[in-house]
Amino acid sequence: MLALVYLAHIAILIFGAVTLVWLISLLMKDASIIDIFWGFGFAVVGAACLWLANRASGGEISPYLWLMGLMPIIWGLRLTAYLAKRNLGHGEDGRYVAMRKRSGLAEMTWRLRALLSIFWGQGLLILIVSAPVWIAFAFGRETAIGPLAIIGALMWLTGTLFEAIGDAQLAAFLRRNADYDGPYEDKPVLDTGLWRYTRHPNYFGNALLWWGIFVAACQAPLGWISIFGPIIMTILLMRVSGRDLLERKLKKRPAYRDYVERTSSFFPMPPKKT
């Protein structure tokens, strides 16, 4: 029953927030701002869970629940700050422009559809993926920090650093090559740092940190039932909106195809010799 209380409160907050973001997107004519909200949505989940736990306990939140709440907050705020710095001021992302054109709908009609399919769709995904967090809060009020929580926290920390370092290396690479104006097929490829060992260190780190949050959630009774959260996040990162979507265009470049031949697609591995 308590799980439904947490889920209901979080659902109201998240769907209210994505609807507000949609209204802002109408003013900006930029549906891609929902990408910036993605990480912030998980921070909202963590903050809401801590607030509910504080009310239920009279201000006595256990160290375990602090851990479960702060992990999505720290990660979500870091990702939001990074994406806001990278994306704001550059107009609507080309993916969303292409979606609107392919639909053949008038702009306002498409943006109304976007509320249902994109904004509320991402809201629903936030609720599902964050299940380890709110389920741990629902069933872990008396849970102490134990081996699973420690292992999960270390996985989360490793994944968060992997994602953040990968993002920083990519941002530095893009700045160094900002003046490139040659053919698209000849654009330089980032294959140093973490990108030497995996073509998508940021996506791998994202998946790892959510598996870490799940492992930490397993410290609480019934925490294991939230395994669908990290599974869905991993599928999204590998098959839907992450690796596979990004590489459809990148693989048209000879240099990137060479990079593919010697570099792991997701899990960090030593590069192959060619």
C-alpha cells in the first residue's frame, strides 16, 4: 500500500512537471527541451521520496533512505546541468524537427501529439525506471546500510564518474574541432580517453549507475521486484534512443566504421588491433 502512496505522489509531480515543460516548449517552439528535463525528473523523484519519508518519520530519515534519495538527485542534477549548457540556445534538436516533418501534421497539431507521445511518454518512463528508488523507500523504512547498499553505491559512483568523464571528454573534443568545415564523411572521430575502450562511455555509465541503484534497492525488502527499472533503462540506452539511434548516421563515415571495428560498442573492453 505504501508503494502506491509513493507512486501516486511521484506521478502527480512528474506528469505535472512534464506538462509545464511542454507549455514552455510551445513558447520556445522547441520540443527538445524535454531532454534537459530527463535527468531533473529523476532528481524530483529522489527529492519527493525524501520529503515523503521525512513526513512519515517525523524528520528521522535513515542513512539508507538518504543514500537512496541522494543518488538520483546528484546524478539527475549533473546530467541536467550538462545538457542545459550543451543544448540551450541552439534551437530545436534535429531529431524533433525530423519527427515533425515526417508526421505531415500542422505544427500545433504535432505539438499536441508530442504532449502525449513525447512529454507524457518520458514522464511514464521516469516513473518506471526510478522504481528502485520509490520501492526502496516504500519497503525500506527500517533498512540499514548493508553490503548490497555499499556495492550498489560503488556501482552508482563508478557509473556516474564514467558518464561525467565521458561527457567532459566529448565536450572538449567538440570544442577542439568546432572549426572543422570539411566533408561530413571525413570528420574526426573521438577515440581517446574512455572513448578508446567503448564507443559510448556516457551510455555505459548511465546503465551502470542505474544497476547500482537497483542493487542498493535490493537491501530493502522486496527491492528486487524493481529489476524492470534498470532493464528498461539499459534497453533504451542500447536499442532505442541511445547507441543504435546515434550510430545509424555515424556509421556512414569511413573513420567511424574503422572505429567500430576496433572498439567495443557498449561495455568497456581493450581495443582490438587492426
